[in-house]
Amino acid sequence: MPRERTFVLLKPDAVHRGLVGTIVHRFERRGLKLVGMKAMRVSKGLAETYYAEHKGKPFFEGLVKYVTSSPVVAIVLEGDGAVAVVRRMMGKTNSAEAEPGTIRGDFGLQIGRNLIHGSDSTTSARREIDLFFKPEELLEYTRIDEAWLYE
């Protein structure tokens, strides 16, 4: 698997429920490297750009209103196959159908409050990382345990 970066957004419900540390801890324990993280408020303009693929759909305005309603935490993770690893760890979009052991399966109850977004491809990851982070906000370093994580 190639080493890659992926984008994760911990949504307002994750922040308000005090789950940020728990979720980040799961990613770090898995071996993913944290290369960018910031708490922020998403502007309406950023939200509309971020959710542009949903523009014109009946739920678009609700998505924008929700993500701009409260602080979020934007994260960039790095690791072998990071996009796929994060997607599996998150679980199904509808938390009610997500498997126990996944983030949504352990902490969510419904589709509209599903705690987390993760990029669905390396192309989406690059786009989303560029929307939320400046290049100088992303770190380059070697974790001390990388020799034990990668062959």
C-alpha cells in the first residue's frame, strides 16, 4: 500500500460530545501519523465550496447550516492506505447501520449526526486538505514507531 494523506473532519456533534480526543486516539493507535490538526469555525463560503458536489440537492442547505453552526476539528492523517483505513474505521455513513468497533458504530445513532467525515479517495483528500490547510500548516516528521509499523 502506498503512503498517502487523507482529510478528516470531526463535525460539530463530535466536538460538542467531547469525542475529539477519543477519535484522534483511535487513529494514532492504529499507526496513522497526525500531520495537521486545527479547531476552527467553517465559514459559509468554505462550507458551500466543501459541499459543492451536493449543491442543488434537498439536504445541501442543511449541511451548510450544520457544519457552520459550531466549531469543528480539521485533521490530516498520513499512512499506508490512509484513505481506505480511515474509511473502514469510520464505519457506514448511517450510524444506525455502522458496525460496532467503528467510530460511527460506537458513538453515533443517526445519519444526520454521524460525527465524522473522511475523504473517499486520494483526489478528494488533496482537494479537501487544500481547502482547510495552508501548506505550512502540515508537518513533515518521522514517528519514532514507524520502523515497527512499516516494512
